[in-house]
Amino acid sequence: MPSIFSEVSPVELGLPGVHVRTITALRWIAVAGQSLTLGVVAAYFDDRIPWLPVGLALLASVLMNLALTFGYRSSAHMTGPQAALQFAFDLSQLSALLFLTGGVANPFSVLILVPVTISATLLSLRSTIGLSVLAACSLVVLWRWSLPLPWNGAQPLPEIYRFGVWIALVLAMLFLAAYAWLVTAQARRRQKALVATQTALAREQKLAALGSLAAAAAHELGGPLGTITLIAKDLRDQLGNDPDFGADLSLLNEEATRCRNILVTIAQRAEADEVFQHLPLETILREVIRPFEARGAVVRLSRAGPQGVQPVWTERRPELLHGLSNFVANAVRHSTAAVEIDIRESRDSVWLSISDDGAGFSADLLPRLGEPDLGPHLSEAGGTGLGIFIAVTLLERTGARLRFSNRDQGGACVEVSWRRSQVDVGKSGGSSPRKTQVRA
């Protein structure tokens, strides 16, 4: 995942952009405020304002707004260069007004920070940097060559003071833009990661619901298939020796029987999943590691606890299965020989550790594991950290607390712990499965 200081596309970051109606509304407000301020200055201070160029600057904003109003639908959405050009126009128009009315000595020069700050929250880093450079150049011009303040008997402000105002405005602009960018970029990435988490959880829930659908389908198809099986059997008994149709009828009967057996198996698996919703934690872990063992991975599972402490029985939740599976997959991918999974239980708590014998976590990543954005440090390993974030988020929904560390003998270790009261549903959850029947 790229660093938040690197250039990334608006699509990648999920940049919101801005609606045309928002731009036009803000610009009308700006035009009204600028006109009111100029009117007050002219009425109560002095009529030294150069009205022709000031009027042209105001007219430029009005014409731009009219062009947007009639050239775009109000619901149109601007991102990237189009929105950046709009903010650049506003920045240039405001700079022109400030140039005509005192430059950095004008108290309203602080408004030059607004377009850059808005860009940092809505547009890409490249656009924000471009607007910041434009604003800094405008402030240099306003500091060195602007017209004097339009008030009666005004004395020029000292050069050192105007230089201080310029420095203050530039620093404030850089600080606000950087702060807004960092906060909003992190929020965008976290939102994207949460969407990925919800997608993963929804996929697990759909797979669980698919079992119920399979059981219902097997039940409904059992009747027609049973009728087909009986008819095929009667036809085979009557015409089984027929040289033209005997072989076909035997094959038809065999395939009908095979279909019936498949439906029985599907129904049994689906209903078993419904029945076995409460299982020992060790059994759930064996279900998690079974696919990895089938691919040749060596995963060792052990359980320890004081005498008299019953094994923890917990709900077979999609969050638990998917979260643990992510950590086991990560350990298998980085291990060189075997993955160790240890369960420790007490009367009050349960701990689970997943360890591998690989290179371990990078020292600079350890404090940040579980965040959606781990920067460029994971690029060498070919990961982004999103899988760890998803696993952490899903397991925390079950009440788990997680800790990442490196083992003294080498390799990474993920520790997951719960209070027993959060996950233990008691042994009563392990009832025997119902016998599944498909109608014949």
C-alpha cells in the first residue's frame, strides 16, 4: 500500500470530489461577501478602491458560476483536474482582489488558505501541492507589489511586518493543508478497509446461508427424484434385457440413484452445519486448518489447561472462522517448516497463539499491525496489511484482544485472548445431529 505522502489516484483513495452545485453555492457566497465588504469599506473608510478592476474580478466569478450553472447538471460531480482548476480560479480571483486592496496587509488575506485546505480534504495530493504552490506565489506578489490599503490617511505598514504576515500565512497554509490531507487520507483508507471487512464477512455469511438453501433444495428435489428413481427401476426390471433399451435404462437408473445420493449428502452436510453451531474451540480450529493441511502445510495444534477446566465451547461464527483463517494463512505463507497453534484455557480466560518459524514481523511494523495502512514497508513481502486489519476487526467483534510479537527462537506470533464469559456457551451446545432424510 502506498505511503500517504506518495501520489495516488483519486480512485485508489476513494476521494470524494465535489458537486458542481456545492462549488457554485460557495462561490455565490464568496461573491456576496466580497461585494458587501467592498461596499462597507467604500462607505465608511474611503473611496479609494479601484472600482473598474475590482468589478472585473467580481464579474469573472459571476460569469464562471453562470457557466457552471448552465454547462453542468447540478448533480454533476467533479474530481481531479476539473475540481482543481475551479479552486485555482477561486484562488486567483481572491488574489487579484487582495492585490487591489492592500495585499497581505488586508485582514481578509487569511481567506487565501481556504481553497488549499478544501483541496486537501477533497482532491489528490498532486492537486493540493499545485494549489499550495500557486497560493505561495500569489502571497509573494501580494507581499511585494500590491496596492496600498484603501483607507483614509493610511500609512504603509513596515516591511518587516508585511514579511511576517507573509511567513505566517504560508506556514498556516502548509500546516492546515498537511493536517487536512493526513487526517482525510487516513479516514479514506480506513473506510475502504472497513468496506473490505464487511465484504469478507458478508461472503462468509452467504456461504453459511448457502448450506440452508442446499438443505431446502435437497428436500424439495427429493420427491421428484424419488419418483424418477422408482419409474427408472420399474422400466429396468421390465425392459432390462431389451437389446435396444436395456443398457440405457440401466444407466438411467444408476444416474438417478447417484443424484439421490448426492442430494442426501448435501442435505446431511447442510443440516450438520446448522446443528453444530456450538463446538469446542479446538474443533473450530481443526476446521480452519484442514484446508491448509490438504495443500501440504504442516500445522500442529495443541491444547493445555489445568485439571478440572472444561474445554471452551463457542459459537461457530463467520467472524471467528474468517479471522482465524487469515492468521493461519499468513503463518503458513511465511513459515519454513511448520506452524504451531496453541490453545490455553483457564477458568476465566482462553488464549490462542499462532506461531510460525519464518523471519518474523519487521520491528518497525510491530506497533502498527492491525492498521489499514502500513505504508510501503510491506511491499517487499508482497502484502498490504489489509488482510491483517480485516482479521483483527472481525476477531475484535467477538470480544477478542490481539497481540503481535516475534518469538525469541525466530518467527512471528499472534496471540488472541478472550474472557471466557465472552465466548464460552457451555457444552450443551454440542447436541447430536438430526438424521437427514430425502423423500423417496
